[in-house]
Amino acid sequence: MATHPSLLAVAGVVLSSIVVAASARAQAPPADPHGWPSAGTVELPTASFEFKNGYPTPASAEKLLEFRTLSRAVEVFQDNFAALSMFRFRLGLRDFGARDANQIVIWQSRLDAQTLLLTGDTETVYASTFLDLKRDGPTVVEVPPQIQGLADDMWMRYLGDLGIAGPDRGKGGKYLFIPPGYKGDLTPGYLSFESTTNGVWLLLRALDDKPEAAATRLKQFRIYPMAKALEPPKTAFLDSSGKAVDTIPPDTAQAFEDLSKLLQEEPADVITSRERFFLASIGIEKGKPFAPDDKLRAILDQAARLAGAICRANTFASPDPDAIIYPGKRWRLAFIGGGYKFDSQGYVNLDRLSAFAYAATGITPAMASKATGKGSQYIWTPVDSSGAFLDGARSYRLRIPPKVPVKDFWSIVVYDSGSRSLLQNGQRSPSISSYANPLLNEDGSVDVYFGPEAPAGKEKNWIRTVPGKGWFTVLRFYGPLAAFFEHKWELGDITELR
């Protein structure tokens, strides 16, 4: 009998564990509404399985089949987290008021810690919206000059780049997004992308050390249905700077409700037959209501909490040797294997894809390609030089060597290990960048300090951390130069100050 990889993945944790109907033994979910664990344990009830003459007893057979449902739900959660992220991002923008494609949410004073958004940057001005090709049909996106943008489908699969990395090469242009399987007439003359899903996520940004100038460029975007090109409706911009916007999926059974809703909106072949089977095996099918009974709901709730815990281990404690960028150091690559498809080994490595999706939003080759002086590169770490997770109650220092290999700028940003969003530490933005002109050492290096209190005289180079919260950091290279790719410039580890 074949064994699904999920059983191997969780065998050490739950081989003797099984979810039964909502029992008194089940642990209460964590207090955080997203279901994120901060302290304590993530547990499952235990059970033993009795066999007689090679056959499971009726009770054991029932429990084993429940365990099969549990293991499949765990894999569904992990393998579809990118889709969950897109669904919740769209829901967060809708809750903020952006319900139509031509309503664009813009962080015109740059992203701040009021927004829950997976590892967003604090030094670029973001704007975002979702197209609805099922409702609006082919949709025009007018891109102004000197913009960086990307388009992903609702499973966070790459559709295309806009602007500098796109076909217009930063000169601006008119793009047409075509619904999946569209057979109607199309107006010629557009740069076109055919989408694999009815929903399309657009992330737009402008690089400028003056956020007002970047926001002005972004506000030249125009989005409207092709059918209304002669009299296009006005594009509206909703400023979310300093306001609460929540775009992150929960680690609870609600995730499966979200997946079912998303599946109903999209073509049946948006995912493979095998993926559709796994969804159906836990009650999620296109064209059918998702109505788990109490027993299944209890299993799914436990599965979501277990899957979320596994995602955290897979993201923050992965033993993958290819994740390390500098031999013997702790810094890790965002795109393990060097490609945006995570398929450098001859297959899509779902662990690598899941680790990325659990901590970041947006897939584009521009973030992974070795293009000298163009695009961006990212390295990150959740640990100090000893390998211990970074602790908000402790103080640390990172020395950034001189001559950082960038054409544009660099930035280092601190994130909450719970939300994977900007750390809410009382500072507007928990970051330091070359834009901010930090204090330099005599050799041109920069010392960045992390901790609850700033070292005397180092306030400009300090990012506050919060006792009781873990944190991790991302160092971004905008316009990375050859020394970055050739590892001729190497970053040391974060060291604890005792």
C-alpha cells in the first residue's frame, strides 16, 4: 500500500495521534485570532490502534481513516498556503474598501507596522489591487513610466511583470489581462497576459528616496475593462498609510473555508486532478457546498493548527543546506535553489515553496534572477551567530561591511515571528536603510543594533525589539551588483551583546 508523503512528514509528531470528534481532551486554540502559537504547546490527543488477524478492529479502522483525513488536510494547508495568502490579501483590501479593480490601495507614506502583510518592505511605496476577470472580462492596466509591478494568479503563480522588469522596460505601456479560456474578440495593440485564474493580484511599487514622488508616479496607473476603453471609469486610490489592514491567513479551520470559497470562483482545471482529489477528500469540491460535520470540523481544526506549526518549523528551522548563502554563516536565501519556481532539483520542492509562501507574498523571476544592477535580492535570518532564535528581550549587533554591493539602496527590516509582518514596536517602521544615512564606522561599515533599549549614542542605528516576541530580519539589495552574486562581499552573523 502506498504511503502519502504527509505521513512521513508528520510521523515523528503524530504517528500515534488521531483526532476524534470534538472531545474534552482537545486543547483550546491559542488566543490569537489568527491561531498563531506564541507560547505553550501545540498538542493532539493520542490513541493506539488494535489489529486482529491482520485486520484493524472497527474502532481502530475508524481512527486510522480519521488520521488519513488529518494527514491530507495538513498537506492541503501547506501546499495551498500561497492560495490562502492571495485570498486573504484580497479580503483585507476589500475590508479596507477596495472592492473593484480600479480601486487601488496605496501606502503613499510607505508601509508601516499598522499593516499586517507578509514581510513587506518599508522603503518602497506599494500599491495593490485585484482584477476580477470573470466579472469585468478582459481588463486594461495602463502602466506609467519607471514603475516596478508584478502580476500573480490566485495560487500566487507568476503571470508577468509590469514596468521596469516587464515588456515595456520602464517606459510605460498598456497591458491587457485576458480571462482563462477567453474566446471573444480582443482589441489589438496591447501587451497581453492570459491569466490562469479569474482573480489576478497586482503589486505595484515605485523606488524613490522621496515617498511623495513615488506615490505621484503610482497614481498615474489606470485600470478599466477593455469594453469601457472609450469611456474608462476613474481609477481611485485609497491611502492606507498608518491604518490597520490585515492580509494574512489564519492557522485555523477557517483556512479550509477560504480554500473552498476560492475554488468556487475559479476554473475547475486551475489545479491538477491529484490536487482536486486531496481537496475533495477533506470535503472541498467545486460546485458543492463545504459543509463539514462536527467530526470533520474537529479534524480540520486540529490539522490547521498542526499544519501551521509545521509551516513554522519548515520556514524558521529548515535543515535544507541549500538555504544558506554564506558557508558557515546563518543568512538564508528567500528563493532556495535560485529559481522562482523552486524546481532546481528537477521537481517543484513543495517544502521550499511552502516556506516562502508562509513568510512572503509575491512570485516573480525579477526577485530571483541574477541580473546585475537590476531588480532586487533578499537574504534573511531568524537566528544569531550561535544558531539561537532571535529574542526580543535580548540585545544584538549586526555589522554591515562597507561598500554594500547595490546600485540603488539597501534596507534591513525587522519582522514579528508570529505575524511575519513588520514588528509593532512603537516605531513607525522597524527598519534602517541607506536612505536614512545611518552612522558609519571609520572603515565605512554600519553597525545595526537590535534590542529593547538603544545603546547610548547609537539611536539612529537602532531597531527596537519587544520582550516576549521573537523576530527575524530581511536584508534587501536593490540593484544588486556583481560582488553580491559572486560572494565577494559577505555579511557576518548577528551577534548577541552580553
